[in-house]
Amino acid sequence: MIAAASFLPQFVYYFFLILLPILVLYFVYLIITKAFNDMGFSTVEAILIVFVSFLLGSGIIDEYIGINVSNIPLFRYQTNWMVGINVGGAVIPIVLSIYLFIKNKIKPVRILLGIGIVTLVTFFVTSPDPEKGIVSAFPYWILPIIVASGLSILLTWTEKKKAAPLAYIIGTLGVLLGADGLHLMSLLQYETQTMRSAVIGGASVFDMVFITGILAVFLDGLFILQKKRKKDE
């Protein structure tokens, strides 16, 4: 580290050491807040939703208080599998999706069509792993994001204000169904010597659900903004 600093200008060294991580975090903050703003939430509401989702999705709060509050047990399968649902990775996205559906009065046929297509795409780019749960390799996990964004724009072509809410709904629910829903029984077929948990919306799927919903909405916003600028010109 000292040797590297001696060869780099002082300001460049401090930029990569301190400012770059801050800029990355700020960029992520802008993406998240813009996505939630496009869905009709305020910046404060966006931060609160993301903060609570992260705490209850990552399991950090469980380690801190010593009690499992992130996962809700649903049922026991055979002798070595406990199936549950993650609050941050499944319950909150489902509740938000229902809220956005009711608030924006989106036609059910659009939601069902979008969820169906994203579900199929997600199913083919994910696979069950007895150690990690449901996983998806890069860059395949990007496909549900692109599909959710593209479909939401096409399905709300004459009602652009509904594109962002629809992108979140079909993106999050499509990933949940395609990854955990359709792969759950395959995962439970693995034999284990100890008690294991199969958590809907947990582990790597939490990241995929969160990223898909946010980035699909963000891409919608960029596309609509660019189209609006061209129209103004």
C-alpha cells in the first residue's frame, strides 16, 4: 500500500481509497431513490423500505438480537427440510406489489402476462443448489431485469405512469415464482444428514428479487425520460 502510494499522486490515491466507495454508494442511493420515486414513494419512504428490507432479508438483525425474525416457518418437509418465507426478500415485495397494483389500478391481465413471462425466464436462468439454495450465474441473472423492464414498457405503452409500478410487480413476483416457486420441490429432493432450511426469498434470491425490481424500474425511467426528451425536441 505504501509502495503504491509513492507512485501515485496523492489526490488519486485518496480518491480510490476514500472518495470512490462514497461515489459508488451515492450512485446506488440515486438509483434506488429514483426507482422508488418513479413508483410514487417519497425519498424518506424509499430509504425506510430499503433499510427494513435489508435488515430482514440479510439476517443481520437476527444475529444482533439472537432471535430469528427474518424468516417465517411455513411447514416441514419429510424429516430434514424446514420450508419458510423471508420477510425482506418475499413478504415485503409481495405487500408492495399488492399496494402498487391497487394504487395504480393496473389491469390484472397485464400483471399476469408479465409475471408469467418473467417467471419462465427466471426459471431457466436459475437452478437449485443444496448448499446455497436457488442460484443464478452472471450474466444470466440480468435477463429477468431486462425482460421485466421491456415488458412493462410495452404493456403500458399508452399509460407511461404505470410502467414503473408494473416493472416492480412483474420483476419481483416473477423472480420469486420462477426461482423459489418452481425450483422449490427440486431443492427439497436433495437428501441431507442435518436439518436444512429452504427459505422463499432468502439467500441469493433476496438479492435477485431486490435488484430485479429496482433496476427494472430504473431502466423504465431512463427509457421514458429519453423518449420524453426526444419528443420535446
